[in-house]
Amino acid sequence: MTNVSDEMLMAYADGELDGQERDRIAELAQRDPAIAARIARFSASAQVARDVFSPIQSEPVPGYLIQ
């Protein structure tokens, strides 16, 4: 197994890596099922967060915060 930090894998799952790093992580994930599984967990947890906060994001900004 290749040692890749959780931070790097989270950035990959969130689409925050540049092309070269993104390609490197994608290649590692294809070769190492453990890395692919870690990425899948980060992607799933990000989706849960999006689902939970989605209704809040569509609410208007309260007036007291605008002032």
C-alpha cells in the first residue's frame, strides 16, 4: 500500500487538486484498493454534509447578518 495522507485524499475527493496531483492520486487508487476505499469514504461523508446543509444554504441571509 502506498502511503497517502488523508488530507490529500480528501482534497482529491473534493476536486481540489491540480491536474498532475489529481492524476497521480487517480492512478494510485486504480492500483490500490485500500486507497480507493479511503477516497470512497471521504466522498460519501462529503455527500452527507452536502445533504444535511443543503436546505440551510437555500435560506435567505438573515437581515441582522447583512447589517
